Amino acid sequence: MMKRLMAFGMCLLCCVYSLPVWAEDEPDMTALEAAAKVDEGIPARSAILVEQQTGQVLYEKNADEVLPPASVTKIMTLLLTMQALEQGKLDLDQQVACSAHAASMGGSQIWLEEGEALTVDDLLKATAISSANDASVVLAEAVAGSEEAFVDMMNDQAAALGMENTHFVNATGLDAEGHVTTARDIATMSCALLRYPLIRQYTSVWMSELRDGKTQLVNTNKLVRFYDGCDGLKTGTTDGAGSCLAASATKKGMSLVAVTLGSPTSEERFSAARGLLDYGFANYTRLELPEPEGLEPVRVRGGVQQQVEVECRMPEAVIVRTADKGDVTQQVQLAEDVQAPVEQGQALGTVTVQVGDSVICEYSLVAACAVEKMTFGKALAKLFESLAAC
């Protein structure tokens, strides 16, 4: 009975505010479901939890299973739009007219009419908040000239990001033969999108409006409202894909992305994503590494200088289990000497970061400056310099 009343209330709201009809994904105003237990029984066909900055995987279940992603596809659409804005190909205030093709989109939409123009800013709102298919195709056409050309860009970008199991057919995520990806690949493109701070101005918004308040937007991702620290990212639901979600959140200086594909219901995808995020924040921490102690310069054989200083190419931080943060060690392997010439940045050794016998990561030790090879002429010049100093 309560669900029927909620549905009636939403329909009434749609009539009053000229809201779009969410045939594919509709906003959920109910309170957040209990977090699912993070194990093989998590209610998703495929799932992964990664830390945003490092890409470190904290949990996975069938993360490389190839599946349809529904509107989670729009993460790539938004990523290419962010790139176009950064490159100056688009401007947020730029008006873009809706084509007949974009107006023909089904599923989630804001009912754009052919020839109707909205700003890129408004189109981003509609795509990121309400998962509007018509708005996402207008953006695609603004970036590439046509949706077909834009799909080529999507696949090129997927390849550049190393998304080996992804192939896009459209910019919306509507079910189509061969339109597939994986939870791991979605996590990769989610992290790439979140490197653009501007996107959070759209994905973290619960409610907004268009057309001078005539169209109200409600986020299809209710974690934005109900999960502390959530700042996005994208929902998706189709008959072929089931209920899908890529959710991002930041707490205690650590940012995570949880991806769930193929949940039986919308409630279960939110339960699964919440469980993943809770698991990550409860069990892991972001740890900034100190520079290894006692790093001595490396001796240079046959160089104009007898030694070269060592520089660390350290990661900004590592992600470790909270219980292990006091047991992190760094094992240094550094060359005793090196033959000239030495290039700046030349590898001289590595540091292995471990907890017990488990390797967390490795980073390089490199030459801080270049050292030229000693020649007869340079040796003679040095001799004259030393004699002149006397």
C-alpha cells in the first residue's frame, strides 16, 4: 500500500512540475536499504570496489564478466564531455539544439523537442542527475557531430584507458547487441571521470531544475541523498542489464568507487553498493609513506662527478587494511654504482612496500640529475681548473 501511495505521489509530482517520465531509471525517495554483506552472496551478478586515486582493488566478484551496463554507460559520455570542455571545444554556457535523432530517444528523458536548445550546463544536469537519454545524445552530437562518431570516440577512449572487455554501441546505455562492459572497466572509467572536479557539481546534486523551474530533476542515485560522503556517480536499469550502479564516496581522506552490475532489483543494487562502501571505509585506510631512511648517493664510474643523488618516485599514498597500518615496511634495493653517462631520472633501484610477505606496491629510485661521461678533454679542463685554484 505504501509503495502504491509513493508511486501515486510521484505521478502527481510529474504532472505538477512537468517532470520527465523515467521509463528506464526513476528516482527512489525511500530510505536507504540495509547494507548487504560483502561476500559471494552480495546481490549483484558482478561487483568491484576500488580506491579512486590508486585504482587498488579492495573487493571483487566476477569483475571481468562481460555484461550490459545500461545507463552506467553515460559515465563515458560524461567523461568525453568533460574532456571537450577542458579542450575548449565546448562551453558550459553554449546553447545546443536538439536533433530529430536525439529527440527520438526512449527510456529516461526530459522530453526535448527537435530544435529546442539547452545549454551544455543544463544538458549535463539532465544527463548526470536524471539519466536523460535525449540530453546525453545532444551532448554526444555536440562533441562529435553525430552519435555514431561519438561512439567511435567512446571506444577509442575505452581502449586508451585499458578497458579491454568493453564495446560501446550508443551513448545512452539502451540495450543493444554488442553493447557490453565489465565492473572492472566501469571502475576504470569512473576513476577517470572523477579526475575532473567539475563533474561532482552535477553528480552530487540530489534535486535541480531546468526550463526556468518547469522541469524538476531528481537524482536516480539515492545514495547521493542518503549515504554520507557520496558524490555520485551513475545508475542504470534496463531489461537486459538488470539494476546497475557505479557509486563514489569520500570519507576520512579516502575516495572509493563501488560498481554493481546485474542486481535483480533497484533496492538490491543500492544495498550491494552501500555494503561495498561500508566495507571499504571500515576496513581500509589511506596511508602516506615516509621517504626511506638512509638513502646514500650512488657512486658513478667514469663520470665527471663521482656520485649522483637519489630521488624517490613515491606514490602519493597507499591503501592498506586499517589493522595493518602499523606493520607497513619498505624494502630498498639500490645499485652500488652506475656507469656514466647517467641521465636524470634514470632508474637506480626500487622500493617494495609490504605488509608481512604481501607486496602492496613498488616505486622507483632514480638519479636526481644527469652526470656526463668523463673524456680526456673534460679531464684536462678539470686539471687546469684545479691548478688555477691553487
